Amino acid sequence: MINSRDINDLHPLVKSRCQGFIAECKRQGIEVIITSTYRDNAYQATLYAQGRTAPGKVVTNARPGQSFHNYQLAFDFVPIVNGKADYKNLKTFERCGAIAEQCGLEWAGRWVKFKELVHCQFTDGLTITDLQDGKKLA
């Protein structure tokens, strides 16, 4: 199973935006770490099972092959405060989300259904169906 944290595992266009996001966060005094980039289908299946057939809370609605992570077009991040991951500071996530959007990324903190404060993606208009049909980001 693969759940990469390496931005080199992102599509080059997404990697470039991710690098810009990290740099701008740093410029604004926010340290972030990337917690997930590319995920293979086996790892996605494990995440999907969580809160359903495996212990824990539901963390994704995406089955294997239905996440932009599976196509190297998404990453998850967390702000670091006083040396520790801070998943609870909504204001910091909102600042990070605005930075992500300035970098040309879609921030899932704006989603109406299943908000994901930690998730950013760049799809250039491609849908999961497009990707499943073999279309690729330029």
C-alpha cells in the first residue's frame, strides 16, 4: 500500500502549486507539512473502510479510484503550531485555504458536502470520470 507524503509524487503542475503553497504559508508565518500526496487504490480502500467496516471515524467518501489522490492531483496538509500538528485551529486552516486558492488550488474547506480542511487539489476541470476514462492533466 502506498500513502506518499512526497510532493515529488504529485503531477508536476500540482507539485508546482504545492511548492508555492508551502512557500507562501511560510512567508506568512505558517508552517505546514504535507501528510498525503499520492495514494494507491489499496490504501484508498483502507481509508474508505475506516468508520464503515473498520474502526475509526469516516475520513473519506472516495472509494478506490475515486479520489484525486489516486491520480496524483491532490495533497493533504496540516499546520504546525509549537512543533505539533494542529488540526483544530479553524482560523489557521482558513488562512491556509485562502493561500491555496491564491496558488490556483481548490481547497476542500469550501466544499458544502464533506468539508476537508486538510485537502487541496488541482484538476484543471477534469472529473474523476474523466480520469477513470484515461484522460490526463496536460
